[in-house]
Amino acid sequence: MADYVERTLKTIEHEAALQGLPIVVERVRPNIKNNFWYRVLGRGTLISTPNTKHHPCTHWLKIGPTQEKFKEWIANAPVRLGEDKSVITCYMGVRNEEGARRKASISKFQLSEESLWAKHSDFDEIMCFHAIKFVTADELWFELLNRGTLPFGVTAEELSIQYGEGILECAIKTSTEQGKSSCGASGGRLGCWICGMVSGKDPMLLRFIEEGYNYEGLLEWKTLMLQMRNDIRYREVFPRQHYNRIQKFRDKPAQVDLFDTDESTKAANYFQTYERALTDSYAPGGMTLEGRRLLLEHLLFVQERDGHSLISEDEVQAVLEAWKDTEGICIERSEIKPKAMKYDGELVFLPNKTVNTKATKNVNEVFYVTIELNKEEKELYTFLKNRQRVNQTSLFFFPDCTEFKDMKLVWNKVTFVVCKEGIRTKSEATEFVHKWLGWRYGSFTEETKKAAINFLILSALSEGLEKRQQEQQNSILNDGLDPLPVTKTNGQLAFAI
């Protein structure tokens, strides 16, 4: 499709020049910050699927770039006074027959039911002309194929080959109100081979493969991307905005009462104000850097193996810059090699933090390794983010906290999810987590050493206190007596243990 568009525009430009016509051809493209590879492989933005309500790629690749060009034209157009301020006429190939949503969006801005003219949804300076508003698909294609060669030497036959069975389903969106499904969810739309709106096997790619096109690699990469999209091992624990919000609000200095010398009051205040790392459900963020890198290397592998031009060097460099901006990790271009990924199948979780057995295809055992750390929320996430940078790999975790209310004790903990080929026991999973945390001889830093000692102390303390609580509960059940008789001495609480 991209090659076809390029050839067609050059043909129009060439023929217009030969005929002396005042026609300027401009191909509108998204800027690098809205480039698909920059967004998905660079920033880790998740591709839309049929289950998602928001479809950002429509704005990145279609609406945004077109509107920027409209703004440029409007700014350079002569000023028009009076009620009619339109300075641009936009010819749009939309039709009522395309679907109920498309017809509704056309009707919303049309001047009348019979008129081919409509207002633009976003600009008063633009009037839209819907030349084929009442034409059916059969009528349109009969006319085009009957003509054979269209103006400027464009052939209708090549156009029909491009659309195949999805004839005219995918129009070009130029406004926010032009219809919610210009690319359709039926799978007939054509052009976006990386689109995730088609569930299962992409019928467009399958049709091309059946016709002899070497597109198996495209389907292979797209399938891999959609599988990894929902894999908990390649998802950030929280959306990036959540991390930023924690940093913003936790940077404020804590209020300390310099005149408070009562230890019990201090303990109570600490217990109340401690920044607990709690989450009610599994609601992860975008794709991790590790996942992005694996997808980029596999994309380069497919590109090299199959001889396609899928991602340019400029786009690869933009992706690497995005990694630096979002994660603070600098990776040189020479470190990125075309590499096939050996994927072991997705591990999918439900919102209640349990494995989605229906969607999970991974056959490796899932282990949970809990690490207790006396770090408040901001410090905890900063520490784990830093480990992610050092390792350039990620471990998904569920944050939580341990509380002993009667003793006003509280600290945070995280439970890591480990599912990896070659890890077959809980002991191996624990060793893997400790290694990721930097807890091994010869690799300790002051920070990781302190965290490791902290973990040993807290885990022992937690185990002892939990055992004690259980014994107390058992004692209450057995004899109904209070296992902790309390007496007051000099204003302090004393426990007879």
C-alpha cells in the first residue's frame, strides 16, 4: 500500500507538470513523536485491540498529521470576512453505504440530507465535499473498472488489487468526527499490517500470503507482538503516569514535630503516615524495555530475512532515543542485532491477580517470591526501577505491605512473579530473584547490601511475629483467656509475654 501510494502521487505530480496544471502533491506523514515504531517500540505504548476502547493510532497516524497540514494551509490562506470563513475545500471519498456509524457521522455535519456539502468537525475554515456520498460500492467499482485508466495515468486495476475484498472499507480520516471505525473491525480493511483491531489470524495478511506474497514474516511478527502485549512478564507494574504521580507527591518533605518526645506517639504517627505500597488489582502499564527490545530485534530479523523495508535507520535511532528518555537507559545502535525471538507463550493474569488459565499458553511453572523491604512507596519503586536499569530486564511484582497494628509496625514488601524456562523449583526462582536484585557475592553495592540485610531482618521478624499471633489466636480459641495481659506502669504499656 505504501509503495502504491508513493507511485500514484509521483504519477499525478509528473502528469500535472506535463499538462501545466497548478497541482502540488504533498504526502502527509506523522512526525517522529507520532511514528508507530516510536510509540510502540520506543515508548512501550500498547497497540489497540478489539477489547480496548481507546484507539490512539488513529490520531497519531491519520487525524493529527492531516490537521497539522490543515492548520498550515489555513494560516497561509487569505483572510475571508463575513459569515462564510471557509478557505479550504476538502474532497472526501466517504459514502453513506459504508456503515451505520459512517452514515451517522456524515449526517451530523451535512448541510442537508440531499446536499453533498458538509461542515468540517474541527475547522470553520474548511468545507467538505462528499462527491460519492450516495454511491454504492458496486456502482463505484463498476465505474472505475469501466474507465480502466483514471486521470493522470492511475490504473483502476491496480487500485482494485490493493483493496481486494475490503474494497473502499478503509477511507482516510481527516477529522475527529469522521466515524469511529474508518479502519473497520471486520478485517477487510487494508494497509495497516500491524493493526491489532483484528483478533486472531489477520485475514488481510492471510489473503496476501495465499496470493503468493512473502508476508509470512509480517504475520509472525504481528502475532508475537499481540502475544507479548498481554504477557505479565513484559508489562510495567504501573502506567508511567502513576510513577510520575508518586514522585510528584512524595517529594514534599515530611512534617516533623520537634517537640514530640513521646516514643509511643512517634510510633503511632509513623504507623499512620508510612507510605504503603498497595494495589487492589492487576492493572499494569505499558510494555517493558526488555519486551520492546526483543520485538525490535525480531522485527529487524524479519526485515533482513525476508528482504522487506519495515523500519528505517532513522526510526531505529528514534526508538533508542525514546528508551533513553523514558527509562534512562542508553543502548548503542551497534548493540541491537537482528535476532529471532524464541517465545515460550504468554502468561496472562486476571484483574484479581490470578493466572488467566484460559488465555495463558505458557507451560512453565509460575512461582511467587516475596521480598520484604523497609522502603516507603517512592523509595521502593525507585529502587526496583534502578534494578531494572542495571539488569536491562524486568520482573513483574505485586506490591503490598506487612502490618502489626498492636505493635505499630509496618513495612512494604513485593511479590515477584517468576515464570521462566529452566526454573523448576521455588528455590531456583528465589535464587533468580535475588540475583536480579543484586544479592550475590561480588556484585553487592551499598544499596543492594543494605536492602539484602534489611530483607533478612524483616523476614525473620515477620515470621516470628506471625507465629506469635497464630499462637495467641490458638490460645484464645482453646481457653478464652487473653494471652497478652496488659498492665500500665509509669504511663507506658508493658506486655507479660
